[in-house]
Amino acid sequence: KAGVTQTPRYLIKTRGQQVTLSCSPISGHRSVSWYQQTPGQGLQFLFEYFSETQRNKGNFPGRFSGRQFSNSRSEMNVSTLELGDSALYLCASSIQATRDEKLFFGSGTQLSVL
Amino acid sequence: GQQLNQSPQSMFIQEGEDVSMNCTSSSIFNTWLWYKQDPGEGPVLLIALYKAGELTSNGRLTAQFGTTRKDSFLNISASIPSDVGIYFCAGIFGNEKLTFGTGTRLTIIP
């Protein structure tokens, strides 16, 4: 069974640009969550999608958005990039909709904003 | 919001040594989890704890759910090179999302 797949693995962008990250969950998993990981802040929750609906949202500005498709694949978009957006963005999938601690993480997309 | 403080932030040990790390919260949790992140990879779930006082093992790893429900502990016995990585605690309360600790980076000195 394939794991959570995130693409691309690495991205380099400049300030002001926008970026789209992709996540394919484990087959059969309907919940997809996104996290931002930085050395100073650890893992910060961005948002969670279930059945194409955003169910939870963390404390990030509106420049961070996401969506989920009918096949459970998810995309995350960051507009007007800032230097502080440089981070590892992790996607995690799970079977259940809520309170499912069995999150399976992808390897992440390392975003560098210059 | 709830915060999780992990300590120590980093550890440098020799192969074969035992390791202890802990996680404390300002609020109670219903579930405590421990994840490990290898370099260049996403975190992987090691142990899940569901009851105050619970002690659970996974091979050389043992974790405990603190009796106050505000803390948890992870021990690794007889460390080996593949134990290198970042260990995260995480907690859940009610229907809220996972809250992660800041991580403990484990390095094994040859």
C-alpha cells in the first residue's frame, strides 16, 4: 500500500510569488491535514479537509489556503510569499474524520523563499 | 491555546545508553502520542497512550501517560544508531486537533 505522497519535494520561490503543493493520501483515507514545520516553531497545524470540506483551521493568515478533491487528493496554496514562509510543509492522512491520532505523514515539501 | 513543552531540546548520547525525555502541558489531554521524525522524512507514530497512568512499550521504547494528564514520558533503552532523529510528543483533548511539542533532537556520538 503506497504511503502519503507529496510533490514536489523541494521548491525555491521568491517573495511575492505564489506556490501550490500537492498531497496524495493513502488509498482509502479521507482526511488530509497540513502542517508547517520550522526549526523555531515546530509543527504548526494549518488546516484539515474531509470529504472536500475544510473541517478545522489553524492560526495562519488568509494567504494560506487549501482544497480537497473528490479522490481525497489535496492541494495547499500560499500566495504572496514571504521570507518567513520558508519551511517544511507536511501533509498527513487518516481514515477517520475527527480525533484520529493515527496520522500518516508524507515526506514533506521543503519550501525556500528567497 | 494549549502548549506542549518538551525537554530536553537536544541530547547527545553514546550508543548503548538509555534515553529519557518528557513533555508537559498547561492543560490536560485525553490522549498522548509520541512520534519520531527521521532526517528528510515525515513523523512516524511510535506509541499512543489513552489513560492516565498507562505505561506502554514498543520494543526498546516505553512511554507513560502522566497521572495528572498534563505530562508524558518516553524512554529508549540501549540506544542504537537508527534511534537518531527528532522525537515529538503530541496531545489531543476532546475533538481538537493534535497539538505537537517542539521536539527533542537525539544525536548518537560514535
